[in-house]
Amino acid sequence: MRKKTSVFLLFCSITIAAQEKPRDLEVKNSIFSVQAGFAGVWLNNEAKVVNNLVLRSEIGLSAGLWGGDYYDNIGFLMTPLLHLEPRYYYNINRRISKQKSINNNSGNFFSLKTTFHPNWFVISNYDNLKIISDFSVIPSYGFRRKISQHLNYEFSAGLGYRHLYLKDAGYTANKSELAPDLTLRLGYTF
């Protein structure tokens, strides 16, 4: 009897040890990160709504450069940006089944980027520079991958709609146009 009990306990312990710990099949509840790219610096939060859907909120400074024969020197500016973006990470389960990391929401996503550039202030090497406020809505496809525990990179591309508030700058009418979006950023997640 003692031998049968020992064999049974050994079998149970081997079975329990062979089972993997269940992995989180969903995005994180909330992650904060700071990101930098060719066109600015941003602070953002991704808050889980349900399963693989997050709401990304972001504030930052968008950068721009200009120059040419009509300017004394190359111009540089940074302006504020407000951003709200629902993101659907559609391949989380597939990444887990292939033993790939989903750390800090690493995965592919579809999103609807809504962005507002207000004319609150401008940081520039030119004095008294103002921008024309705009609002855009751009459906996008992208992906995020981890480099290390806290470092990641992100790419997204899309095409959507932009509304320029030209009347605020003295023009007779506002303008709407097609707006491309191409984003490449390096980030640090807290």
C-alpha cells in the first residue's frame, strides 16, 4: 500500500510539474510609456477596455523642420499634441501559441488615431511663430515589439481625414484633406 501511495504521489508531482503556468492571454490592464521618434516626444498610457482592446491616451510635442532658399536658416518647431486612440491587438493568442513575447502589449494592432494639434504654444528658433490647429482621424495598422524588459519599438501606418482650422488664422474657410500617417518610435515602458 505504501509503495502504491508513493507511486501515486510521484505521478501527481510529475504531472503538476509538467503543466505550464497559465499565461495572460490579454493585454495589460494599464501601461505607461514615453516614446521618441523623428517627429517628436510623447508620454502615453494604454488602458485595457476589454480582452485585447485598449484605449491609448497621449500628450506630447510634435516636431517639424523646414528650410530652403526663402529662409535665412533651417527652421525647427515643436508644438503640443493630444491623442486618443482605441487599439485592438488582434494576434495576442497567436503570439503566445508560438512562444513569442506579449510583454508590454507586444503584438500587431488595428487602431483609429484621433489627434488634435492645438495652437497653444510653439517652441522654435523663429520668433512669434504660430501654427494652424488641426484635427485628424486616421485608421491605422501597426505593431509593437519589445527589445528588452522596458524598451520597445513601434511602427504604424494609415490613411485618413484631417480638418484644418484655417479661419482661426484669418483665412475665409476651413479645409479638409486626405491625411497620411507613418509612425516609427522607440519607447521605454515603466
